[in-house]
Amino acid sequence: MTETTVVSLQDIRDAAQRIAGVAHRTPVLRSRTLDALTGARVYLKAENQQRVGAFKFRGAYNAVSRLSAEQLSRGIAAYSSGNHAQAVALAARELGSSAVIVMPADTPAAKLDAVAGYGAEIITYDRYTGNREELGARLAAERGLALIPPYEHPDVIAGQGTAALELLEDVGALDALVVPVGGGGLIAGSATAAKGLQPGIRVIGVEPEAGDDTKRSLEAGERVRIPVPRTIADGQGAPIPGELTFSINRRLVDEIVLVSDDEIRAGLRFAVDRLKQVMEPSGASGLAALLAGRLRPVPARIGVIISGGNVGAARLASLLA
């Protein structure tokens, strides 16, 4: 396949049919206070209320549901900092399969507990010295498992794009869509959906300052590797964009903006105090970018994907302290 056809708007529409009735059609939140602070009409797609607490369930279920019965009987492997791990574990359970997940040893306890709770086997590694892609590939080969990566998979990307598809169906035309960026799967799917429905929309990614690999890569015109980011936004800790996701994002993403950890904390506080929503740091990065005034000029109608809410009470309290 060429990079222009690897994921299409029709693929995303097909994914939406597969996940219908299994994934939640999450609500769109509005806040007059947020509108006043930003000078725009803001529509927040609340994927923190998705099953497993993050958008990742969309892509995982879409990909796992396309496996053969024979492969489902053998099982599934994945590697993830947390949300994709939970998503694959739940998708496997829903479809009568089993999952083995490679996870960083320093993954927040709430995410480790959730993955175990869905019945998956967990294998840990050191994210600063280990290579999760190599570990996952070796595990899948040794055990005959289907490897479902967190973003480097057309079916995963198509599933993630259903969040933006729903948002635009629910609220109509937008001037800009703001999306958190980790490995790039969410924004690749979202940009494909948004530009397919509305070619003139601006798609703006948000990365933590310490994890600006996609911004650097887009500016360089090629994938750039950085040291493993040390940021509170653990879901945005990829050191290099995916090859597949970058091939899509370099065509469809208009801009990447950066936010500091303190600005993400401000976004988390606003979410709790004014929106009455629990978000994980990565999930709040798009909101943080709006509150920090990163979008210039300010679009009139802005959609923001709140990508996840998997943060334990103790960690959230420490982040807000």
C-alpha cells in the first residue's frame, strides 16, 4: 500500500461500525468558563470516559476483532506504558482470547492493577534501558501470539480515528482539532478523519516540552529520535514517532505545539475544579495548550480530544499539590 491509502476515511467508518455497541460513544463537554478564557467555542471529546479510561480501546478492539478465530485461540501480545495495555487486555477478554503485555516497571500502579484485573499476563522492563518493540516481537514469535502495537498498525490507527469522527458528527464543522501526541496513532487517525470530512480544518498536535520528537521530526522532514522523555505525561513518552504514523502525520498535521509539565498541571487543576473531570497528564495536554495560549491566532471553534483519565487518586493528589 502507498502511504496515502494505508488508512482512509472509509477504514475509520468501518472501524466505527465494528466498535459500535462495544466502545462508548463518549460525550462532548462544554464550558462557558473555558470559552471565556480562550476566546473560542471549545468542544472537549471526553475519552477519559471511554472503556479502560482512554481512547486506546477503540484501536485495540478494532484490531483484535479482525484476527482469525485460530489466532484468537493462540493469544495476543502488546507493549504499552499503560492505556494500550489495558485496551488490548480488555479487547482480548471481550473476544474470548488471552493477552500478554510488556509494560515499563515504573508504570503507574493504577494502570498495572487494571491490566492485571482484565486477566492479562504482565512482563515488565526498564523503559530507560530496554527496547519494548524488540521484547514484544520476541515474545510474540516465541509464543505464536498476534502482536498488536500501540500505534504502528493500520487497524489501530483507524480505530483511534473514530473519536474525531464522532466529534465532528456530533458538533459539526470545526476550525481546529487539538490532539495529544505520543507515538502518533491518535493524531494520525484523527487527522485522517478530520481532513477527510473537512479538508480545511487545522489539525494541531500537543507534546510535552521534554517529549518533542514529533515536532522535531516534522520540522526536519524525517523521524528524529530523542532521549526517553522524563515528563509527568507518561502516555506521551515515545522517543521517536512511529514510521507508519509519521508517514501520515507529515502530510496531515498542520502544527505541533509544546506544553510544560507545570502547564499540564494547570490543565489538570482546571479539569478538576471547573469541569469536574479526572484526566491523566497526557489526557490534559490539549486542554493545557488552550489555557496556556499556544494556539495563535485563536480559531473560532476548537475541538479537543481529552485522550485519557487513567490516574490514581494518590498520584493525582500529588500532581495537584
